[in-house]
Amino acid sequence: MMNSRDEQTYSIIGAAMTVHRELGCGFLEPVYQEAMEREFQFQKIPYEREKTLPVLYRGRPLDTFYKVDFVCFGSVIVEIKALQQLSSREEAQVINYLKASGLQKALLINFGTTSLQQKRLVLNLRESAQSADHLRAENGQ
């Protein structure tokens, strides 16, 4: 039995699969970002595009901030890439987005390969330390 949050991530992944099926690989990130926005609209997935997230230092926001591609359903960060291969650098970027936002779930989606790549990242807030060691990454189809 799936909870509503899983249904949310699956619907986002489904939208990404539709975009990848339609466009294939080889475009730059902004093309996929715009296509995802249109697919979110078509599928009635609530989203905020290029949402800014504050970075806190000693409890106070810095002038520097993160800008994520999308936040869907008010709770899932969606970061889009168009790379030949994902690396730990992109995963670390999304981990930092989760820490900065206080949100627990993110999807890292790569349109740059012949098969769509997606990685679901979950920050376990029950752990006292906020290091990447407490992040569970799941590779999925």
C-alpha cells in the first residue's frame, strides 16, 4: 500500500517519463525544465518553478540562496539535469537543497541519457546529525 507522498513522487516520475519519451535525450536543461512545467500543468501536478531556498547560518539567512528547478506538491524538490552521467556532485547539490529547505524528499532527474535516470533522495530528519551519511538514496525506474 502506497502513501500519498509516494504517489506524489511516482506522478512526478511519470511526468518526466512522458517528457523523455516525447523529446528523447540531447537537449539542454532549460528545454526539459520548460517541458516538465507544461507536463505538470497538463497532469495537474501542483508546482513552483525556480523556487528560492534560504541558506541559514547560525539560525540566520545568508544573502546567498539556492534556486531549485521545482518544488511539487509543496513538499518534493525536483532537480533536472541533462548530463551524460550523474555524479556524486549532483546528488550532494540536492542533499544541500533538502537541508536548506527543511523538506524531506527530492527527485534528481537526468534527461541526458537514452533511458531516463531518476534518483529519489530522502533526508531522514529523525537523525540528530544532518550529514549526508543520514541520507538514503534509491535508484528507481
